[in-house]
Amino acid sequence: MKAEDWLGWTASAVLLATLGRQVYVEWREHTTKGVSAWLFVGQVTASIGFIAYSWLLHNVVFVCTNAAILATAMLGQWTYWHNRQRTNSAQD
């Protein structure tokens, strides 16, 4: 593996850890406070575009990274909706 590939994989790991931490905190605290639903919608949309772009460039690092980011966004969106329902049910 080339040095630039290591750089790409390392940057990808940092990004995924950051996004994963956000989703984890949202899940653990059962709240949507400070989180916009549009965050995950935008993230899903961008990830799909970046997966296609990376595929066309034959860049495996970014195909894998953006696929993982897409999965994180989908989990984050599900958690957001779940927490939103909990909050709405508790208020009724």
C-alpha cells in the first residue's frame, strides 16, 4: 500500500470515529437536542454522490469510506427518528 493510501485510510478512520461518536451520544442520551434532521439527510445524499464519484475514479479508499459514512448516516437518521418519537410520546 502506498503512503497516500495510508493517509487516506487514517483520515477516513478519524472522520468515521467522529461521526460514530455523534450517533452514539445521540443514541445514549435518547435526545435530539442540538441535532438537525437535515444533518443526516444531507449526509446520506452527499455520501451517495461521493460513492458514485469515488467509484468512477476507481478510488477504493473513498468508496469504502463513503459507504461506511452512508451506513453511519442511516443509523444516525434512524436514531434521530426513534428519539423524536420517544420525545413526542413522552409529551402526550
